[in-house]
Amino acid sequence: MMRLFGNPVVLRLFMAQALFWTCSMTGITLTALIGLQLAPVNSLATLPVALLVLGNLLAVQPLSRRMQLRGRRHGFVLGALAGVLGGLLGSAGVWLGEFLLLCLGALALGVYQASAMFYRFAALETVVDAEKGRATACVIAGGVCAALLAPSLGALARDALPVPFAGAYLLMAGLAAAGLLVVASLPASTHSPMQSAPATVSARDLLRRPIVRTAITTTAVGHGLMILVMNATPLAMSFCNLGLDDSATVIQWHLLGMFLPAFVAGTWVDRLGSVRVALGGAAILAASAAIAIAGDGFQHFLLSSCLLGVGWNLMLVSGTTLLGSGHRPEERPAAQGLMELGNGCAAAAMSFACGVLITGIGWSAVNAGMLALVAIAALVLGGRRNAAEAAA
């Protein structure tokens, strides 16, 4: 896997991913809590996080089409510029105590997130088939840097200005600006438009293919559940009288769980197959939910959040690689856009529901619902595995 870092495209995408996730996780640690302070009612505390996901959802298809016509670099640059704007608006919202500005900033940050989710697809286009799982994992592994840096940088930035937390959003704008410089330097091979005309294929036609259905279900369930539980965690911890420093530690371990497995997940996918690795990810998500239901102490939050990240990683890497075997090269923009649309829809639904669920039915009930969705994903994956074994 380390050999792939000699590929200049993969290396730059790894760096861009590291900067994006450092920006994103700085916001995730703070945004729900700041929303709780600024929102007119407590149930709207996670609205800024939900709007971030909505921004992602609204931007996915336009960005996919722009990259299809103008190349990867064009879409990545637009996304990073939106990240800079989002960080500045968020800082202004905190400084002025304006919930609306905080929400608008989150919407712009969602566009940055949408562009960053295509980094792993860009890596797939630079390697041979036998290395696609590892290339995907190499880019996702950029989040390890975020796990190590985000808590410390966030702690330093949140008190850097007279108004608490305003500096953290300025930090996010700076990280997005650094990411802009990285993606703007991508070599021409990645940001040139497609040489062959893209095929006209509808979402319905793509979803008729079992491989595509399974791949999209895998990543959508994994991503949606990760967004739901991760956003609910700081609020749940505050309701259990655990402090902000405890939340930052839990989020840090969640990040390590999300990204450290990438150093082996790609190899597992290339050797064992996408479906087996995805089933392993589903089992780990179930274990995460079971631990969360078992107790509400700091150790329960820590271990549950770490396993949540591991399960998300395995399902994202395996689902992304599986999608590549379900479409022709000229159908790539449509298939990748559909996957990100599915991820965005799942994340948007979970984000909008998060505040209501955590304040309404409670932490344990949220995790019980998680088990039901994991079971659905496991059934879909099990069917795909049986079909593959029968064909063999």
C-alpha cells in the first residue's frame, strides 16, 4: 500500500483528504454544542449539522456533472472555495451570536464535503484493477492526520479570539484554503475531462444491477448510521454530564477508528472481496450499537465510537470498490454520482432526525434503531455473496 504514495495523484489526494477531515471534525466536535447555545429551541441544536449534510446532498450531482465536463480539479477547487466561505460564515455567526449565519456556513461546508467525497473516486482512476481497493484506502487514510491533529488544533483555536469558538471556524476556513492549494496542484491526468463521451444511463437502469444496488446500500447504510450516531454523541455525552474535553477525546478515537483501518482495508478488499469485508463492517457496527446500549459511561462512549468508525471505514472502502465492478468506464460519472446521492440522502435524513431523536427517545433507542438498519444491510450483502458463490 505504501508504494501507492509514490503516485503523485494519490499523494495529493491523501493530503487533500487529511485537510478536509481536519476541517470537518473540528466542526463536528463543536457545531452541535454551539447550535444548542444559539438555537431558539433545543430540538434545532443539530440543524446546522443537518444543513451541512443538505449542502452535500444538493451539491453532489452538480459537482459530478461539472467534473464530467471540466475535469476533477475544477470540481475540487469549487468545493474547497465553498469550504473557505463556510468557515468564514460560521465564525461570523458565532461572533455575532447569529444562528442563521451559523446555518448558512454549514450549508457551504456541505459543498466542500461533497467535493471531498469524490477524492477516493479520483484515486481509482489512476491505478490498475488489482490496486483499486488499496488506492481507495490510501486516500481515506488521510483522515488519520485529522484524528491526530483536529482535537489539538480545535482546542487551541476555540479560545484564540475574545468570543469563544469563533477562532475554531476561522481555523476551518484556513484548512479549506490549504486544501484549495493542494487540489489546484493536481496533475493534468486527474483533472482532464473524460476522453470518451459519457454514456446516457438512468439511475433506474443502474439500480437494476444487483452489484450497483448492493454497493450503494452498503455505503449509504454505513455513512448514514455514522452521521447519526457521531452527531448525537456530543449531545448524549453532555446529557450524561461529560465535558467538552471528554467529547473531544471520544471524537478523536472515533476518527482513529474511521481511518486507521484504511491501511489494511484496501488489502483485505483486494484479497478477500468487497462483500466479505462489508459484512465484517456490518458486524462491527452492530457491536458498536450493543456497547452503546450497555451503558452511558465514558468508556462506553469511547469504545462504541471507535468501533462505529471502524465499521464505517470497512463499508465505505468495500462499497466503493464494489461499485467499480458494476458499471462501464463511460458510465462512471452517473454511477459515482448516484452513490454519493445515496450517501447524501441517508446522511441528510439521519442529520435532520438526530436532534429530535436524541432529545425525544434517547441515546439507547437511537442505537437500537441502528441495529435494525445494520441487519437490513447484512441481508442485502448476504444475498449478493450467495449469488456470487452460485455463479462461481
